[in-house]
Amino acid sequence: MTRLRTLVEPLLRIPDEFRRFDTTPAGATRDLGLDAAAQQVLLDAGLPHVGDGDEVLFDSLDLSTISLYLSARSARRDAMRFWQRSLRRIASGPVGYRVEVRAQCPLPRHSGGCVYQVAPEAGGRMPVVTSERRCVALGAVSYRVQQRPEPLPPVLAELAVSYADVDFYYLPTFLSLNADFVERERIGDCAATAHAILDKAVKAGFEARHAYGFILAVPYSSTHTWTEIRLDGRWFAVDPLLPKAMRAWGITKGDEWPATLSPLGVYRRVATEQIRLAWHGQVPCHTWLPTEIAK
């Protein structure tokens, strides 16, 4: 109970005006592993919500954050378990990956076939026309990864450590673009913290860029956002938030993936800003990224 209350307090720093109360108690249990007893403790601790009793609605981002810290079973958490294995795999030598982009129709009751478009960064070339509604293969990209993760140079390690006190919390879209919120409240998601680090790096005189791409892992890769900084002609990934979060979530143990590691080789940048990997007409699609080792 004390842990649940501790998790709620930072959520109260997020203004309610940015929330979307879109998750029912049944959805919280089914999708995020938060049963009725946990939900009641959260409500007693002041978790933002609308309605009462059977009509209560929660913000899905709030619940997603809490479920990660409670190690509740979810598809997102299942994918994370493979990230550290990727770190070990690339440390032993070059690796080839094939990342497939799959999607499901966001409007399953529409008439006629589906027409999907895939971002070029995800292997898209031509529209994909199909009558299938679920688990549609839309494209694939292959990578030969040779760069290995390595410790950040001291000056960049110092920058990374300056964000070691930031805790991972999913933020509404508006706040994910707000570096000042992270600096002030010391909570943020991957995008918001990357923006904060980028701003600080540029102000300090570094050449830096926003990076959006994949955490390469078998059997599923994941999308991610981080900061890259150029030093002495080389680019380094600076991302202290994720390794801290993975330890807090019980995904990793020890210091195999420290905040001062540049995990390039596990991270693969495909764009300098967040992009949609696939869409159906004008509607973005939910996508997943089955991944295998390419010979």
C-alpha cells in the first residue's frame, strides 16, 4: 500500500487538463494487471480519475506507469525483458537483425479492403492493399550492427548523471515536448527527458540531435526516443532514464547497463523526430515489430 501511494504522488504533478480518462476498471485489470484491490488503494491515494463506482475512468498513461513499477504482466513489459539480452549479444560481436512491421486495421468494420502506408524508415515503398484485418505484414528492414555499446566520455557521462534523479513517468503529448517540465518536476518519459537533455547539451555548446528509432531485440524490437551528442567526430547515445527505469521495474539488476553507457548498437536511429510507422488512410495504426537474427 505504501508503494502504491508513493507512485501516485508524482502523478499529481501532471495537470488534469492534459489527461484522457479513457480506461475502465475492467480495462485496467485486463490490459495492465491492476486488480480491483490495487485500484481501490490507488483511488484512496488520490489517483486522478473521473466518475465513481462502476462508472469510474482512469487515465491510461497513469495506469501504464504504475503497472511498470509494480511489475504487472503486460505486452510492453514482456518486450522489455529482451533488451538486456541484446546488450550482451552485440557486446560479443557484429549482429544482423531483420525487423518486420506488422499492424492491425484501426477501423475493422469498414467496407472494402485495407490500404496501408508504411514509413520509408520502416521499409515502406508502396501502399499495401489487403483484405486482412489483423497481423498484417507491411514491410521489413534489415540491419548489420557493428557498433558496440561503450562508456560515455567523461564530459558526456557528467551530463547523463545530472539527470540520474529523473524518474520515468508517461506524460501526455503536450508535456512530452516540454523540457522545462522535466527540469522542474524531475519526472518524464523518454521523449520529454530526451528533449531536456538535448536542450541542455546545445546550451553547453555540444552538437546534438533528437533520435527516434528501435531498440533492437529478438523476438520483438520496440520504438524509443533518446538524445545523441557528437564529440570528437563521433556520435554517442545519451539516455540515463531508461537504464534507471529498467532497474526500478525489476527488468535488469546490477550495473550492466549504467546511466553512463552509450548503447548504440542496441539503439538504431531511423529519424530525428518521432514518426508514425504505419497508417490506414489518415488513421495511425497500432504496430508491432517481430524481429529475428539475420544471417
